[in-house]
Amino acid sequence: DPKIIQKPKYLVAVTGSEKILICEQYLGHNAMYWYRQSAKKPLEFMFSYSYQKLMDNQTASSRFQPQSSKKNHLDLQITALKPDDSATYFCASSQDLGFSGNTLYFGEGSRLIVV
Amino acid sequence: AQKVTQTQTSISVVEKTTVTMDCVYETRDSSYFLFWYKQTASGEIVFLIRQDSYKKENATVGHYSLNFQKPKSSIGLIITATQIEDSAVYFCAMREGNTGKLIFGLGTTLQVQP
């Protein structure tokens, strides 16, 4: 059974609309992340959270807003969607943030297509 | 800035043979951590193996092993006795400081044929 659950797995959205990507992890980890995978680009770090606090934001646009309602949840709200936002968004988690050696584990991804 | 480069776009091998995938990295950190992941056809990203820079021994997990050449800033992934199900895209990654941020390469597509 997957330990990091992402919902939905696929979604199609209209330009200008808003969507929320859900992520829950059942690994007992304290740090969670969002990464984005676009065509022809490497996996790209977006956000990191530790104990529900935002630690790092590498996303230039404020249209992307992570939300952590519980320790094991990290959702991603995307507003005013653009076709360039089309990508697969991966949630990940690790035991802790501060120890560089911690391994990241990834969810199965949410594939977003903006038309 | 840290950087990870995978120069091999794709590799095709016959099953049960050994394959090596290359990865070079750039960092100014004295201590760093290197990872290999694979992405299956379904899109799932699976952690395979990691190397801590302060360890001289090459990491080995199952039929995966690493060829860590620190002076060359190189971390190759070796898969022995390849199987059809090893067909996937393999990513090399380096962890940046204490941010939890992984820097990924572009990946190498491995096709294992019967």
C-alpha cells in the first residue's frame, strides 16, 4: 500500500481556475515537500515544510500556496491556473528536514493538465 | 550552485546483463548526500540507493550498487543481472544542505530487452 497518498491522480483544469492537490503521508515523517515535473525539465523543488511550518519556498509565483492542516498533510493550492502549470506534482516526505542525509520518499504524483 | 548532470539519455541492454549509468555533480559542500531514484512507467518515483560523501565504501542494495569516485565528482549506478522490470527512467540527485531540497539530473531511460 502506498505510504504517501496523493489525490487526485489526474485532473484537467480550465485556464484561470483554481485547484487543490491533496497529500497525506503515513510514514510518521516530520518533513514534507512538493516537487514539480514538467516535460523536458528535471524534477524541480517547490516547497519544504517541517512540523507544519514552511521552511523553504523556491516557487516564484504566489499562485502556488501550500497548506498544512495536520502534521501528515501538505496540500497545494494553485490559483489562476495557466497552461504552463501543466505538470505532474509530486509530494514527498522525509524523517526530518535538518539532517541532510534523510532520504526523501515520493508519492505517486498528481498529473495536472490546464487547458 | 549545485548541479547534477546525467549525460546518457537512454540505454538499451539485454536482460541478465550489467548496466552502468553515469552521473556527475557539482557542489561546494564538504559533506553531501547523493541518491538514485527510478521512475516507473506508471510515474511512481522509487528510492533505490544513496551514498554519503564521507563514506569511502560504495553503497550496495540488492542488485544496485554505486561507483562513487569523489575526486571526479562522479556517482555511477550499477545494476547487475538486469530484469525486464528494471526498465524505467533513473534519476541521480544530490541533497542541498539542510533544506531538504534535492537537485535532480534529467534522467537516463533504461530499456531492458529479452
